[in-house]
Amino acid sequence: MTEADWNTCTDPQPLLEFLRGKVSGRKLRLFAVACCRRPWPSLQQEQCRNTVLMAELFAEGRVTQTAMTEARDAAAALFSQVQLARHHDSAEGSALSAAISAANVPAPQKSYAERLLDAIDPPWWEDEFDKGDPHAPAVVTAMRVAWVACYELGEKPLDDNHAAVEERCQQAVLLRHFLRNPFHQYPTPPSWPAPVVKLAEALYAGEDCSFALHDALLEAGHPELAEHFREKEHPKGCWVVDMILGKS
């Protein structure tokens, strides 16, 4: 992959394949969570939203694997009911599948939820990853979520479904929010001004202060980083915020 490919790719799959072994499991799981948040209106059931929230907390080391697994299995039980009542290829089914996948345990063994998903959408990429790689399960999780978290996939091939193709494009853009350009590494300064750190912490906590962080970075002499915050929405795990806060 070239830098031009990285900047223009409209599908997260080749980006994730390229990132294998180059990025932390935390980043990949947070990307999976962000993919689930895009079709959030279709994820109306509380236990399914809770699954996504648990996956996010697990990525940050704030809940146990057991708690995350319990939340995932509750969502899987609901998914089986939805599957019986409606086709799994609906927007609701795709959102539910993504929520379950986001909470996959970081281990190679198959769980009930994973076997259920395999019957629906076989993880054709799974055998391509080395099970000895500690981040391989996170890569597989991110790829699976990116695949199923599309609107109205229906029975059409992905390339023939405009809504799904557009969603994949947005996922690729989202992934670049999480990871700095691997071909252009921004040098991390030895320290950050206190206002920049405070605003980064506030943004990470969910406050609406991206424009304020833009101005603070501009004043601190980082126009390239400031440009990243011209957009209002920034997912938890954004590479610039992580760099300021020392997260990997």
C-alpha cells in the first residue's frame, strides 16, 4: 500500500489488512465500536446498545472480559429472536450483528455468539491471520464489524448496493480518524501546553470542544494537527487526541 492508497481508499478492509501487527488492539476495538455507533438508530434495544458500550469500556480496560462477554451473549440471544421474526439482512439485523461482533472476546476460541454469526456471514478472512499475533482477534473483530455494520445490505452483492458501498467509504474515513498516516509520522513534541491537554481530555470525555482544541493547537504552533479538528465529530480513539494524551 502507498500513501496515496492510504489517503484515498474507500474500503476499510485493505486498510485493516495493511495495519495488521502495526496497531494496538485498543484502537481496533474502538474502531469497531465507532462502526456500531453509525447505525445507532437501528440499534434500539437497550441490551444491544449496552453491548457496544461494554466493548468500548473493555477496550479502555474499565470492565472485565467476563462482563463484556455477558453483554454480548445477551445481545446474541436477542439477535436470534430478531432473526426468527425478520431477515437478518435488515438494517436492524446488521446493527445487531455488528454489536455482537464488537464484543467478541480477544481469544481464538469460538463462542456461541461467534458461531451464530459464522452461520450468517462466514468470516472468510479469519484464517488469513496468525493466531499467535496478540492483536489478530482485534483485527478480525474490526473487519467483521465493518462488514456487517452497513445499512440495508439486503441480498445484493456489496458492490451493487449503493448504501452499503457509501457506508464502507465512511468507515474508511472513520478509520483514518483513529490512525495517523503511517507514511507521514507527525513528530510528538516533548510536552504540550496545558490548555491543549485540558481540551483533549475534555473532548475524550465527550464534551463538545473540538473547535476550541483546533484554536489551541493553532496557537501552540501545530497547524497540521489543528486542521484535524475543523470537524465537530471525533470518535474516542482519535489519533491526535491519543497522541496528546499519550494513549496507544
